[in-house]
Amino acid sequence: MKIYGFDTETGLYLGQDFGDRTDISVGNGITELAPPDCNRGETPVFDFNTHQWVVVENDKVQPMLIQNRKQTQK
């Protein structure tokens, strides 16, 4: 089956691969949920709270990453 990878710290989409259903673990940065189609200037990000993909404008990705980093350092 097709699986989709994301960075476990940021949620940024990393790409797709094929694997067994037993390989799927959101905690390991893998989901079977396909990311949504994005327009130019957008990127899919996996939301750890809702276990869903969200589309983020590229210019908002860096501030989002900085905020996430500050929250994990607390």
C-alpha cells in the first residue's frame, strides 16, 4: 500500500513510498492518509493534533517552524 512520510518534528511532507500496513505509525512519521493537492506556493503539513493534513502557504512555513521549535524547547 502507499504510505506518506512527514517530519516528526515539523509535520512537513517528505514524500511517498510503499509499505505494509504494519509499518504505519504516525509517531514514526508515516501515515496512509494522502496529503492534499497543493497549489504553487503551498505545502502540505501533517497536523499531529487532528491527524490530518493541512495546506500551509510557503511564506507561513518558516514562522510556523520557529513557533513549534519554541514550544518544544519549553
